Amino acid sequence: MTPAHITYENGVLRLLDQTKLPATVEFVELRDVKSAANAISRMIVRGAPAIGITGAYGLAIAVRGSAGKPDFASALKTAADGLIKARPTAVNLAWAVTKVREEVTSLAASGASPRALIDAADRAARSIHDDDIDRCRRIGDFGSSLLPSGKDVMTHCNTGSLATGGYGTALGIIRSAWRDGRIRGVLATETRPLLQGARLTAWELLSDGIPHTIITDSMAAHFMKTGAIGAVVVGADRIARNGDTANKIGTYGLAVLARAHGIPFIVAAPLSTFDPKAASGGDIPIEQRDPHEVTSYAGVATAPTGSSAANPAFDVTPAEYITTIVTERGALALPFAQSIDGVLTEIRESAGSRS
């Protein structure tokens, strides 16, 4: 397994710098909320669940710096807004930051001491982290049984330990399926323009001893045509109420290709990735990143000076191209609008009964 890439102790958040992998294993230490937001924006940490966890710890750091001050409520809102804006597409970030903020705000309104507010923020953030690892393991075990036996699995971007609190979503399914002897190996797309598949997914698979082959994004159709691919398994950054799913750019194309070749297309995501406010994919904001990520790599130009480039970080796969969505509560079936609404209603009712 890969080393713990997110740790937090006494107000210091320690992150594995994913921009340096696989060449260098280097950690950064963050001691203020602006540094946490910058780490998210610069993709030192990435993956929807992982940036949610980082945001939660970032807000806990902000509480340490402002608890007991007259402008505490205002400072907390500013910190939360800054973290949420660091990357707009992944809903887990806003969900986690809001959860910590609500916990602390409620205590502050009751007159709790600064020490109590700090402890509450730390506990809430750690709970989000620990819960994510548990959710991912359950997603992995539920998803393993859905994969056809004796074939390879194709995956896109990085959805493993590095993208989550640990174990992974889509890569969690792959880990469980390899453990269960269901798959032969993995085809990992390189995932342009930042090569999260080639740099990060391959690094995790190599650490776990899982056979894998890196392919360029444009090779996917070729390998699907061979009949060796049993399923395509991807993660998600935000899922709308109708099942439309935002994920790393290139996911939509893989879904279309999988449909054309009769291959199951499986999305793996914790329930925190579902956005009740988004009726469809049209309501999901798509992050636009620096075009230089497309025209250069690692400081080396890969296109002529003066050429323009587009760089949407995500695309939206329509629900009808998705075979199933695997969550920590099991697999959701078509029609997704109905099954997603049922799960979200159950969660709301459960939360209400505990309050």
C-alpha cells in the first residue's frame, strides 16, 4: 500500500506533494488556511474525497487561529469560502468544509470555550478522514463482485489512496477485485494533460503489486475492441440527482466507447459526492485550468509559442451511459434519478432522527 499522504497533528497538516510523483516522494507541511487552499488549487493534493479531507483540516487550522477572537464568525466564513473556491467542481470540498464549519458554529453559539472549539474542529475533520477510508473499503468490496471474472479493467485518472482518505474509490474496487482473484490486471490511461494515470495510478498499482499497463488516452478504443476489457471503472467529482456525473476530462469519451463495445461502465463514489442541488449535469460547474498545462509539461513546451489551448479539468458523462454507480451503501441501479433520490432521502431522515 502507498504511504499515508494526509496526516494532521497539533494544527499542522502534512501532505504528500503529488505534483512531484513518481520521481520524488516529498511532503509539505501547512500551518495556515491559505496554504491549505493553495495546496488544493495547485493540485499538491487532488481527488474529490482527498481535497474534501484537506479542506476540513484547513478549516480546523483556521479555527485554531481565530477561536476566541471577536471576529471569529466572520473569519471562519472567510476561511471556509476561500477553501471552497480553491476548486469548484468537486462537491466533496464544500461538503466537508461546511460540515466542520457547522459543527464549530453551533458550539460557538452555545458559548463554548476557544479550546472546545479547536477540539471540536479537529474531531470533525478527523471523523471525515476516518469515515472516508471506511466508505472506500465498502465501495471496493461492493464493486468487486460486479466485475466480470478473468478480464482486465480499464480506469482513468487516479482514484486510489492518493485521491481519497485511503484505499480509493474506483481503484478501491480494483484493489478488492485483485484481492478476490477476479481480474487479470489493469489498463490505466495516462490522463492528459497532467498524467495522473501514468504518474499516480501506476505508482499505486506498482506499490500493490497489481499488474498494469499504461496506455495513452487515445488508445482506449483499440484495447476495448480486443475483447480483453471486462469493465471500465472510474471515480466521480460530483454526481447530479439524475445520475449525470462529472469526472476527470476524458471520462465522457470512455463512457461512449464502452457503450459502443458493450462494456460495463461503472462509477465509484461515496455518497458525499452526490449534489442534491444539481438536478442534472448542466448544473455542475466545470473548472477551467491554466492553458499552459496543455501547451507544456514539467516546464518544457510541447506546442508552438502563440498557440491557444483549452483546459477544462472535467467533463460530464450523461447518466444513460453509466451502467451502475457504486457507493458505500451498495450499487445504485437505473433509473438513477429514483435510486439516488431514495438514498438521499434515507440519509436525510437518518440525520434528522439523530438530531
